[in-house]
Amino acid sequence: MSFKAGIDKIVLLSFTLAFSCLLFFSFYTYGRLEKRLALQAENASLQRDLFYVFLITSVCAGLFLIVLYLIVHSSLSGKKKEQERLQLFNADLTRQVDNKTNEIMEVFDRVSDGFFSLDTNWIFTYVNSRAEQILDQPKGYLLGKNIWKYHTTASKAFYEACVEAMENQRYHQLESIYKPSQRHFETHVYPSPNGISVYFTDITERKDAEQKVLKASRLYATISEVNKAIVYADSQDKLFRDICHVVVESGKFRMAWIGLIDKDSRIVVPVNHAGHEEGYLSTIRISVDNVTEGLGPTGNAIREGRHYICNDIGADPAMTAWRQEALSRGYRSSIALPVIKSGEVFGSFSLYSLEENFFDREEIQLLDEVVQDMSFALEVFDNEASLRAKEEEIREMNEQLRDLASNLQNIREEERTYIAREIHDELGQQLTAIKLDTAWLDRKIQEDSPVKQRIGSILSMLSNVIYSIRKIAMQLRPSVLDDLGLIEALKWQSRDFQNRYGIPIAFQYPDDPPALATASATGLFRIFQEALTNIARHAEATAIAAGLRVYGQQLVMTIADNGKGFDINAVKKKKTLGLLGMKERTLMMKGTYEITSQPGEGTSLSISIPLDTHNKLT
């Protein structure tokens, strides 16, 4: 029997005893009153009434006590039941809370992200399994410990976020790297009056993916810029300078330099660099031989003919001789690549990064491609240099041939002049003398006889021969060209052409013509002759416009006809000697030659020669 049931029984006995005492007291009182009334000789009716009064009073008191008991008993029974129900409810609620707490803790333990809570004294009050795993601690080890005494490697940003959240009750989100594991986390700090809750997600894969995207973008941008540098480079020095600049700016390298092998000293001599060099190249000496100074990345790359990677300058034995200088300038990893030209290593391309383990497969592939493109460009430069040398040689040969042709042409003109003069002076004079003697004989013979007729025929033949000799002399070398100059010679040639072919020529010339060297005047006259001859033979023209004009320091001769024209490209393939001769004569005079024509639209020829010290205006 419970304690509360015993209390209820005691209360019931107390009410029963009280009720009995009340009845006893009522009857006792009634008996005493009845005796007193009897002594006072009261009548029976009064006694009966008094009895009924006491009886009713006693009954009412008893009923009151019974009702009071029932009320008290009912109240006590209700409280008992309520207490029992509350006890059951509390037990059930405690069980549910325990179950929910266990479920929540299981949830926190099952999640792949870390979670822990701290009180206002920075003490761990809860740490889920993932957080213990990330922090590399056994289960339950962190509970009750101060986070700042344990987590001494916490980043400054994480520390400041927690303090700010605790002091100002403000939510914070940040991304940071956990140094012991070198993993990236996205951290959420939730404040409350009782402390803070920290929820952190491992975002290393996302960061790695972002870095790969950024790296790929950087690699493609670098390749694009390198290709541009190669396209626009016109020399080896510019190529080296631009590529070093590109890989530093686009590739985000700390420093890059290119060195060439000095074949005499067997030393790699730096020729171009970009980035934070800070005197590094002047402090190092690199040999290509298998000696102490040649055992570094650059020497190994040159000897082996392939890239050499040093992803940790601070620990790589190959960097022993240069480690201190490199680390003091922020170089943490490097790569050296051989520069090959025409199948032979003749230099190196070295790059340095601020990060350790910077050079991965993609980076190496990019840089191998860069040096391959560089080698190709260098071979192109050599080929172009060789081609330019050959072109220069051919140009010099052409100049020599042109000079020879010009000399031969001058000799030819001199010979023609000499022949024309000899024909005109010697032969012409002799024929004139013969004609005079024959005319004298003709005058001496008075009678008409066969002899006189024959002499007349001889005189006629002599006149024709003298005319032919003069004509041949003029064709060989017009005396007017030597006596009166180019303008008069061109005018004479125009009149002769009109008389011979009946094609009018409109010839314009300057009022103050330039005085030309004999070779230039002869060249222009011969081109004029050849052009008119071509018109007469092929153009079927009805009019010709010619002119001689001075434009600045250029003398320009033009000849245009309204003939049938021709296809320039088709004529070029035939390599006609007339056009080729005019062009060569122009080039001999250091001038320019231009001919334009289309079928049915006539032909226009323009010759421009410089008025230099030999051809200047008077």
C-alpha cells in the first residue's frame, strides 16, 4: 500500500471518528437537557420537539460531515489520479525526449559534414562523428576541452568569425582551409545566448573543380597569347621577350627566363626574362656539362633534352646550389625546358611559381607545347633569314644583271649612235659626193642617149639611197635627241608615227622641261618608240594621248590609246619581249612601270622615273 493510500485511509477514519463523536455529543446533550426539563416539569411535547431538533441537528451535522468527507475524498482521489497521470506523462515525455535526442544525435553523426557546439567559455559541448573524423580525434575526446587551446592551427578568419558571432550574436559564413589536412571548408557559425554552433562542409572537391576550371582557362589564355606572340614576332629577341612576358602575365608565374648556350664556355647565358627576377640571374651560374653547376634543373633539361620538374625547391637536392637564392625570392617550384632548333638543343626556358607542387600534367603539357611552338618559330626565323639572304642575293644578282643589261644597252646605244653617225656622215657624204659627180656628168652629156638615161636613173637611185641612209640613221639614233633633247625627239617621233600610220597623237609636255641624263632620255625615248610600235601592230587604235609631266621629284610619261585592249594576265604569261623590254628599261632608270588594259577598253602605260642628282630640273 502506497503512502498516499495510507493517508486516504487515515483521513476516512478521522471523519468516521468525528461523526461518531458528534452523534455521541448530540445524544449526550439531549439526555442532559431532557433531565433538566424533567426537573423543571416540562411537558412531553416540548421534550419531543427538542428531541427532534437535536436529531435533525445531529443528522444535518452528520450529513455535512459525510458530504465533506466525500468531497475531500474525491479531491484526494482526483489528485492522486492526476499525479499518477502526470508521472506517466513525464515518464513518456522523458522517453520521447531521450529517443528524439538520440535520433538527432544519430542524424548529426550520420551527416557527412562536421558539427560542434561551444558554450560561452569556448568549451566543446557537442561534437559529431564527422567533426571528430575531420579533426582527427577519437570519439568524445574533444568534449569539455577549450577549442582555442586544442585548435591552435585555426585560421585567423575562423577565429574572428567565432569571436564576432559570440560577442555580437551575429551569424557568419566563411570559406577557409584546414591546414593539417589541407582541405577547404565552408563554415557557418550560428550564435545563441548559450554559445555558438559551428557547421562546416568539406568543399575541397568543389574548390578543386573551380581551380581546374580557372587553370584550364588560364592555360588556354596563355596558349592563345603565346600563339599571338609567335605570329607577331619578327625576330628571335622579340619572340623570347614576348613569350617571357606572356607566361608571367597570363600564366601567373613568379618569374620566367630564357638562356642560350655559349658553345665556347658551355655556360647558359640568360638573354630574356620577365617577372620578379630581383637579381636572381646574376647570382647563378649554370653549366651544360655534368659538373656541380650543371646538375640543376636547367642543366639536366639541356643534357637530357626533356623537361625537368622541381615541385619543391626547398627539398629537391637538384636545387642545393641555388636553393637559398630561389627561396628568398619566393620561388617554391620550377620547371626547366630545353629549347630545340633544327633538332639540336641550343637553350633553355625556365619558369618559377609561388606555389609548391604547381606543375601538374596539364601545366607540363602546356609548357611543352609552348617550347615546341617556340622551336618551330625559331626554325621559321632561320628559314626566313636564309630566304631573305637568298632573296638579297637574287636581288643583288638582278641588280648586277640589270646593271649589265643597262651597260650593254648603253653600249648598244653608243654603237647605234656611232653607226648612225658613220652612216650619216661618212656614207651619206660619200653618196652625196657621188650624186654630185653623177649630176655633173649628166649635165655634160647634152644629147639624149641611153647613157644619159642611165645616169638619170643612177641619180634617182642615189637620192633614194641617201633618203634611206638618213632614215636608217634616224632609226638608229635620232640626231634630234642629242641635238634638241627629249621633248623634241618625242615630238618628231609623234609626227613620224602620224605620217606613217595615220593615227593622230595628242602630245602634252611641260613648258619648262627637265634636263635629263643621256641614259634616261634615251630610255624614255625607246619606251615611247616601243609603245607606239605595239599600238601600230596590235591595238587597232584611232587615237593616242601621250604626255610628259613633272610631279614633285618624279618625271611621269604616259601613253594611252583607244584600241581593243587585252588581258593583262594572259599577256604576262606569254612574257612578250616588247612589254618586258619596256619594264626592264624602266627598272634600269630606278623607276616604276604600270600598264592597265581590258579587252575593248584600250590600254594605258605609265612610266615614272626619279629626278635625282643625275636627272634634275634645270
